[in-house]
Amino acid sequence: MILAIDIGNISTTIALFSEKGELSFQSRLDTETKMTDDRCAMDLSGVFRLYGAELSAVKGSILSSVVPPITQTYVRTLVRLTGKPPLVVGAGLKTGLNIKAEVHNQLGSDIVASAVAASSLYPTPAIVINSRTAVTFSYLSETAFEGCSIMPGPEIALEALSRNGAQLPQISMDRVTTPLGRNTVDSMRAGVLYGYSGAFDRIIGELERAAGAPAATVVATGTAMPELYRLCRREVKFDHDLLVKGLYLLYQKNTERSRKG
């Protein structure tokens, strides 16, 4: 079994794959920047118990992180629990893509993993939308990561609107059926959803113009926002597991030679 872990700013995803790439389970925990090694070990062990899986079956692991303060906590814990250091997504890892970035280590490891999965699983050219705290839009040609655009996520917009508007409530995202909101909550949701869907369409179009070729696929992953994607004029496929699939593929690409040897 192959263990894939992605540490995001808000949540940490833990996924277990069979050697053939079948997803056994996927779990999500809150990201805690002051987590101790013991707490990390307890959390990972608890997830395995919850899903009836055995840590002793883990033959290798891969770690993606955008939260440097706890990256090494997870590295040490994985060595402690599996007996082997994980692969850590970063500069020097084989991706199969020509990554056109001025500074490779400035490109988020979650963006890299999602791009690897999209280029392997979907027709290219492709645009990958990775929605987390921020939303990233990556353009992939047949063989290269051409670049990306980044904007604040919708949840940040809603939170800022509530925090800075004295008479505006704290609300969550939900479906709306019209931009003509007739109460404060529906009006806020309509503004964010219709505004962001329009922004998504615009960014997709501008990426295609800048790259000089239309995308054969637009695929999204991360925070599920079906109500937003439904409002986009462009068809957007949603792949909940895209990022962890990419981590599994990265693990295979970077261990294949040693397995053959």
C-alpha cells in the first residue's frame, strides 16, 4: 500500500492506495501548525484504525505540504510509523512535465500534484482549477506546465465581507437560483457565486488566449463548489481525488527505477 498525505493551510488529507492505484480510503483532518510528533502519530494511527487498515502494509509514502512548520513533523512521524522516509514533493522530484516556473520551489506542491494527475488522466491542453484557501488556475499543454493564475478563494471573500460589513452576517456558501437576492444572505451568496463564476470564465478564456490554444479539458479539485461550477458558462469537470491521485502518480514515477532494480 502507498500512503499519500497532503498538508494544506486548513486541512490535511490522508489517502491510502493499493499498489495498482486503487484508492482504499481518504480522510481529512484539521491542519494544526503546532502539532507535536506524538500527536501526529496518534492522529495517523487513529485514521488507520478508523478505516480498518494496517500501517504495517504501507510500503512507501509521499508527502505534499504548503505548511512548512509541520512538514518535518510528518516526515519524522512517517519514518517512525512505517520505517521509511517519505518522498517529499519539491524541487528534484520527477514530474514528467516541463515546469515553466522562474523559481521551481515557489510553485505549490499541491499545484504540482494536481497538474501531474490532470496531464495523465485527462485530454490536454488542460486547465486545472485547484480550490483551497486560494484558487489556482494552471494551464497544461501536452508536455508542459505553462503557468498559472492565483486568486483569493470564495470563502475568503465571504469572510471578509462579513468581517468588514457591520450589518452583514457570517454565512456559508449555498446554492442560489437568481442574482436578484431579496434578503441579505441570498444577496451576499449571489454576489459571490455569480461574481466568482464570471471571474472563473474570464480567467479560463484569458489563459487560453495567452497560451494560444483552447483547453480540451477544464478540471477542478479541492473544496467542492458545485453550485459555483454550475454557474460557469464553461464546462468544468470536478474530480474530488485529483490531488491525491497526482501524489500516487508522483510516487510511482520516482520509485519505478528502484523497483525495477
